[in-house]
Amino acid sequence: MNPHTQPHPEMAALLAQFPVIHKVKLDYWPYDVDLEHLRDVYGPSSSGERAAIEFLLSVWDHSHDWSKDGFRNFNLAGALGSWGSSSSTEAVIAWMKKPFHP
């Protein structure tokens, strides 16, 4: 198996903290992110699901303009408006306390 298709350990752990994402068939985060699959998942998703994907993309590469790839760039205020006080909000808070950048 190509090592780049293996799950990225930190991103996989972060992804697991977003139960909202499991509804949209995003099972793991590989080293070589499949943007086509992400766009397929992102398109029909709810605003909360999209915000979670946008957050993960911003952690994956915070200097990239994801709007060029068919996503919105992460907006914290918008995400919190969708999530309220949920596990997704808690996941972002946990990441902010101990951030990492793959």
C-alpha cells in the first residue's frame, strides 16, 4: 500500500472528534488528501458538516486558499453559528489548546 494513502495520525484523531462528519462518509484523512472525494462529500453536506470539513482543511494547510479548490475558507464565527455548543465546537477548542500543523 502506498504510504501516502495511509491515515495521517493527527488528522485522523482530529477527524474522529467531529461526529457530524461521519454522516457524510468521510472515514479517514490520508496523507494525500483526495480533493475530488472531499468535493463530492462537501457539495450535498449541511452547513455544519461543511464547516467541519473547512476546519480540517484549514488545519491541513492554513496558508492555502481553499476557495480555489471549490471549498469555502474556514470561518470560525460561521462555524460556531452552525454548531452551537456541540462536540464540533469542543474539537476546535481542543485543537486551539494544543494546535498542530501537519
